[in-house]
Amino acid sequence: MIQLLCTAVVVTLFVGCRQGLSMEIAAGDWFPILLLGLVNTGVGCYCYFSSIGDLPAQSVAVCGYLEPLSAVLLSVLILHETMAPLQILGAVLIIGGAVFGECYFINDPDGADPFCHRK
């Protein structure tokens, strides 16, 4: 809740400094805005935050890094946006870091995995 509130404040300040706080929203646009806000943010955050307690910390951290990557990949697949080489490199690094994070902290009770640090 604190993270979402802080994000809202920072985004409001940023938008206010860049273009002012006055926005014109057509009457027909309110329903899609509210639908996205309630369904995407409300239900999505409920599902995410209610499952955090059941997952290991490194899995939650990896999911946090994969969330922006999925947004970029979906924009390429659905919106047909193009990715610059630097963006592709960033995506590869995110995937590599996620794989490394999950493989590095795998619970290995018999100690056979040299990468396991939770014995």
C-alpha cells in the first residue's frame, strides 16, 4: 500500500512538473479508465500481494523483475512495437538474472548442488 501511494505521489509530481495537472477526459472515457483501474490494479494487486506470503523471497523478487519485461514483450507482440538493440540486451539480462536468481537459490537438501547457499 505504501509503495502504491508513493508511486502515485511521484507520478503526480512528475506529470505536474512536465505538463501541469489539468487534464481533459471525455465523458465516454471514464468507464474504460475505471475498469482498468479497478480490474487491472485492484484485482491484480490483490492476487499479487495475497500470494507473496506463500512464496520464497527470491521468487517474489524475480517476479518483480519479470513484470516490466513482460510489459515490453507484450508491447512487441500485441502492439507491434520495435525493440532497439539496447532494449533487447536489457531483456536478455533480465531473463538471465531471473534464471540465475532462481537456480542460485534452489533448495538442495543433500548438498549436491554447488550453487545452493541455503543448506
